[in-house]
Amino acid sequence: MLMNTVEREIEDAAAAYGVPEDASRLVVLREQDVDAVLAALRGDQVAVVQGLDQAQADEFIAAVAAQLGLLDQLAIQTGFASIRGHRENVGRNFMTVNRRTDYQFIPAHSEGGYRVGMQMAAFYCHENTTDGGDSVLFNADSDSPMWERQRELVVKVDLGGTRPSRGDIARAKVMYSIDILQDVLGADDDIVGERPSFMPGVRVLTVLTPVRRSYSAILDRNVHVYWDTVASVDFDSGKEYLRMLVACGLLKVPPGGVDIAVLDNAHERRVWSSGVCYDALFKSKLTRRLAPGELAIFNNMTWSHSTSNWTPGSGVRNVVGAFA
């Protein structure tokens, strides 16, 4: 459990919390207007379409994805949900969201990582009768100097002078999702751990590597992205999200008090501390408790998503996601 002094530090820091809420970045639509959603996305806004059932949400997100050239990616990501077993498919294009225990929140992150390059994210609400469960979206400042401190957790190899065969290359792609000729340990990489290797003389390493810009097809430019592989491995990201919840009055505190190891859904995945400050990393945020029938769509590369916690037994939250 966090000591009282740490709790006070979080409260003091929260008093100076500086990521502004900007309602002008939200476009609410009462009709199924694909062109209006595309215009919002290209203006780096978040679109919320109201009055949809699950089947309509499936059809609509597919129509948006098709216009952006992402329909194949939508199908691939939906398929991964069942193959990996960490989520369950809902409808044709959606999947369940991250599992969590009582009082847990989901800190800010963009889905996926640099190698996947996921472009678009969407969330559809079936029900939310809890006393929390707000969706909080953060718009990244791609030019912030804060990015120089950020690192992504990835797998790389140290070939040690070995020349991999074609079979080695194919096997590594299946086992580690890497290209062992390209994903080679660099001078700026910090080794976190080592994995078993099937190639004699070749080390397979988990490393923290400097973040790189990714190409946003929606905006037609390169941007810095707060990937899950960046955000969810950083202890300070969890602390910053907790600071935001306190500052905005969104945190539901369990009877045992503020214990970030219990509250933070990604805590067990974190391996280092970057010194990240949300005030410098994000330009603005949007907070919305999605209502039944609402579909929120946004650029996964420029908007990080998160969810506040709620009091167990206060109601039911059923929100599903789609990614492309």
C-alpha cells in the first residue's frame, strides 16, 4: 500500500494537474454519417455516434474502416482476439475490453505497438450503470520534448556474428513476431531480460528502446504514439493516471485505501520509471461516460484511451472495442 506521505504527494501534484478538458475536440452525431466521422478523424477529433445497436455498430465501423483502407486490418485484429484468448469476440468486429478486478482502472495507452502500427480505435457501449467507468481520451503532443524520455519494450536479438538461415528467420517471426535481420540490438537499447533462443549463439532479448514516430494514415504524417508497449511498462505512467483521477474527482477509493499496485490494471507489466508527466505529454483530454448505443471512434495514434474505476456492485459496465 502507498504510504500516507505518497498519498499526500499525489494529492499535492493533482492540485496542479494541467491537461485541459477540451469539449471542442468531440463531435457528437445522431445519424450514421460516415463522411462526418471521416472529417472528424482527419481533424484529429473524436466522433461519437449515438443510437446504434450492436449490429449497426458492426456495420458502421466496417464502413469507416473501408473508407480509410483499414477493413483488412479490422478483420485481422478481430481474429487475433480469439486466437490469443485474451479477449472474446462480440458481434462481427468488436471484442471485450481488458479484464480487471474490483476498483481497477485502465491507464492511458494507445492500442498495440510500433511494429503493429494500429491506426484506428473504437468503443461501443451496451451498458454502463456504474458510479464510474468514464472513458478518458488523451490527445498526444507529438512534438513534446517528453518523448525523448520514453522507451518502448520490444524483443530484439544479438546475432553474435551468426548468419540466420531462411528457416531461422521464418521461425523467429512466428515465435517472437520479429524480423531477426532488422530487429537487432542497438547501442541505445537497455536490456531488461532474456528469452530462450532456438538459435545457438543468438541471444533473444527484451529491451527498452527509444520511441520512434509512426505514420498516421488518417492524418498523413508521422507522429509520436503512446503505445501500450510504451505506456504500460512505465511505473510513472500509472502514477500520472492516478494523479489525473484524483485531480478530476474520478477515483473510487477501496476500503483499504490508495494502493496503486491494486488499482493499476497494468502494474504487473511495468518494468521501469521514465519520469513522464502527462501535463507535458498530452495537449488535452476528453472525458465521457459512454451511454448505451454510443460508438466512440478516434485515431489510435494520436489519442490514448483509458477508463476510470468504479465501486463494485454499483452497476454493470459492458463496453466493447474494435481496432484497425
